[in-house]
Amino acid sequence: MKYFFESVVEKKEKGYMIQIPFNVWEVCKQRDVIKGEVILDNKLINCELLPKEKGNYEIHIGDEDAVSVELGVPHKIVLHITGSLIRMDQNSPYSVENPIRKIDSINVIIQPEDGLCGQSCVAMLAGNTIAEVITVMDCREWQATMGMMISALNYYGIDHTDVINYTEGRDTVLPRCCIMMEKMGRFCHYLVHFDGKYYDSNLGVLEEYDMSKLLGYLEIKC
């Protein structure tokens, strides 16, 4: 999976570091030092993700790769981490060629209790029940991460891009369909955007959305 965001390159005691705007444990399900690669200023660089605390990481790039990079100013960065998704599609009856359904409309699903927004988003996209999605994802309240949701989309054959875009409150033009992430305390809240409307498992169908609350999105192809 790839992650697109803006960040600055800083010189620290450990070397040249780039902050990551998401919790690596929650999104990638990986711990300790993680190998990856970044595209920075159109250059592909092998890198390491070094842990800070509680799932927060920073990217370490070598001195030779950082020598031509302007420090302290925002850069557009694409981070690629291999093997970062849970595989739950091995025994799926669906595929991208044979998805569970064609997404041409969305029916809002109100979550029966707090902490099921991720499962609700997958259920809305798949046209399924939250109970069925919980079974597929094998997770309960407050346990759904973007990585688990992507794996569930793969199970249902729902096509999506391989890049999560982190906008962090900047002005954004959303694609026709996407899963949106907004920061809510120490958790993320997820909702679906489709054809200019916002389907929120807490609030129902919204005609408008405050983009300053948006952390990022994953585009759904439909």
C-alpha cells in the first residue's frame, strides 16, 4: 500500500527524518523498525521507519539522499510499505471482475453503537449488513483500521486505488466515491462520500462537510 502526504525533512540526532501523519500500528499492522521506500522530489529512496511511541513513526533517509533536499519546507511524499495489509480475501467468492455489487448508489447505515463506523462504511459500499461485515473483518467496536477496511474491500471485490491520500485539513476535491477519515480524539471516524453527498453512520446523509476536519481518504473506483 502507498500513502501520499505532505511533510518536512528535518535534521535530528538520528539523521534526516520525515514525520508520518498517521499511526503506523493502526494502518499498517507492523511494529519495530520497518523497511520501506519513499518518493521525494521525484526520487525513489529506500528508507526505514523508526518507532517513536505508541504507533507513531518517522521516516529515516540517508545523508546522501537528503543532501539535495530543502529542509524545513513541505514536500509531497509517497511512502510505500510492502506487506502492510491483512489478507482476508483468500477464500472470497468475489473479485474485482466479479464484485459483490456495482456501486451506483449508497444507502446510509446508522451504526447500532459507537465504534462501528469502519464496518458501517464497508457495509454501505458492499450493500451488506454490519453484522456480515463484522464477521468478514473479524473485529468489533473501535477495532476497524483503514488497513482492515481495505482488506475487507478486497474480499468483496470492491476496487480502489492503492494510495491513501492524507490531506490533513487542506482544501481537497474528493473523487466521486471514497472512504473519508477524520480525526476524533485518539481514534479515526470514517464516512463515505458518493456523488457529492456524505454518508455518516452517526449523522445520516449530509449535504455539506467541513474539509478542515478531513485527515485523508481512499478512493473507491466505481
